[in-house]
Amino acid sequence: MNTAPNLLDVFNNFFLSLYPVFLQSIINLALAILVITLGWLISQFFKLFVELLVEKTKLEELLQKTKLASYFEGFSFEEKASRILGEAVFWFVFLLFLMTATDILGLKLVTNFLKDLLYFIPKAVTAAFVVLAGFVFGDLMKKILYGVFRGFERKTADFASSIIKWSLVSFSFFTAFNVLGVATEFLNTLLFGFVLFFGLAGGLAFGLGGQELAREILESLRRKFK
């Protein structure tokens, strides 16, 4: 006799227990959408601000003065820089809001992924600047040493200065990979092998035919300081 009312009570209690959960889910979803929308608007503002700032600072003229423009030939670096930096700022700020939204929704796995991504971005930017600095200082040292060795034959001066340049560039790449945390132990082993290889190659080259080059260098020094 009481079976039907008992079933109704069970279903009624079940749906009543779901109501707070359902209501909380709706509230969380609305908050997440609000955060994402607000984040998109704020990110767009920062993007436009950075683009305008880069264009107003005349970055291309600054690069021409510092001789860095030669690394960005083939396109208008001022326009390219404003767009790239603007997009980078947009996504960095937007990811902060997106991470907040996923945390509100309880998506812990997605939140942790976005957090790792945000931690990685500064490392990637630092690594890029390290590599760029390696090329810039490598070229600078090559020009300085080429001037120092200008009393030698051209091929000798070019060879010696090029070794310094590419050594600095190679070191900058190894440093960048270390900043990124990419297989640090493997890179250290590779760097040791790299140094050992060039040491052996230099020793063999000198032993098999480097006497002539050494004689040429000493003769150039003798003529220079005579």
C-alpha cells in the first residue's frame, strides 16, 4: 500500500538533493563565462596598448641604430614587432583569466596545464633573448677579432674570428636549452663532447698540417711588430 508514496518520496528527495548541485553548477558556469568575457576584453585592451606603444617608440629606427635590424631583414620589423608583442601580451593576460575560469569550473587538470604553460612562457622568452644575444655578441666579437687579426692573411683572420663567433652562438644555444630545462644532463654531455671534439680536431689539424698555419701566423706577427 505504501510502495507508491515511498517511491515518490525517494524520487523527490533525490531531485531535491540534486538541486543545490545543479544550481551551483549553473552559477559556476555563469561566473566562468563572465571571467572569460572580461578577460578577453582586458586582453584586447593590453594588446592594443602594446601595439600602440611599440609603434610610437619607433622601434625600427632604434634597431637601425643598434645594427640589430640586419637580423630581421625581409619584413617591416616595426609592424611585425607591434603585432607579435601585442599577440603575446594578449594571450598571456587571457590565459590568466582562462586559468581562473577553469578553476571555477573545477577542471583541475586543465588549470594545472595552463599554469605550467604560463610558467613556461617567461622561460621561452628568456631563451629566445639568450640566443639573439649569442648571435649579436658573436658578430660583434667576430668583427673585433677580425680587426685585431687584420695584419694576417684574410683567410686566417676570417677563420680565427669565425671560431669565436660560432663558439658564442653554440654556447647561447646550450644556455637556452638549459633555461628551458630540456634534457639538461644530455645537453651537458653533448657540450662536453662538443668541446672534446673541437679540441681533438684542433690537435689533429695542427699535427697533420697546422704547422704551416702556425708558421704563417708567426711570420705575420714578426712582420707586424718588426
